[in-house]
Amino acid sequence: MAIVVYKNKDERVEVLDGENLKKIIRDNSWAIPFGCEDGICGTCLVRVVEGFENLSELSEKEKMTLPAMGLDDGIHRLACQCSVLQGEIVIENS
Ligand code: FES
């Protein structure tokens, strides 16, 4: 099991290892919007406050979209593109 904390609401949930972050956000009705759901629009941008290393590697689309947004900084991820691998992560709206 992994843990995801949504800092804006101070909510903490247990999830299966490998769960997609988009699914976690939707299942918990967290206020993070989605657009294309394909790593292109940047709408689902989140700031990873803790546990960046516990997320899946950057997708090829994130490697294009995040630098284009000036956010290839090791803090931001696109929620539609990543999964929680293990441990704990803390996210907040960007
Ligand atoms: S919803 Fe468009 S990049 Fe995630």
C-alpha cells in the first residue's frame, strides 16, 4: 500500500501500489482539474510537496509538456501521467 496526502484538504488516503494519480484524485473528489488527460494541456498540474521519488518516471509527454511550461523542476507532475509506486506522497494544487 501507498499513501497519498492532498494538502489542500488535509486528506490522506491509502492506495494500491501502482495506482494512477488521476484515478486517486477522481475517486476522492479532490479539486484538481483535468483537460486532455493525455499529458499535453497541463491542466492537471500538481506540486509534489513530498515523495517525488515515489512516483513513476516522467512520461514522454511530461518530458515535452513540463519544460514547455517552464516547470521541469523536479517538483511538478501531470497527474494524468503518473502513478504512485510506493511509500507516501504529498501533493497540492499548483
Ligand atoms: S489533463 Fe491535460 S496534461 Fe493532464
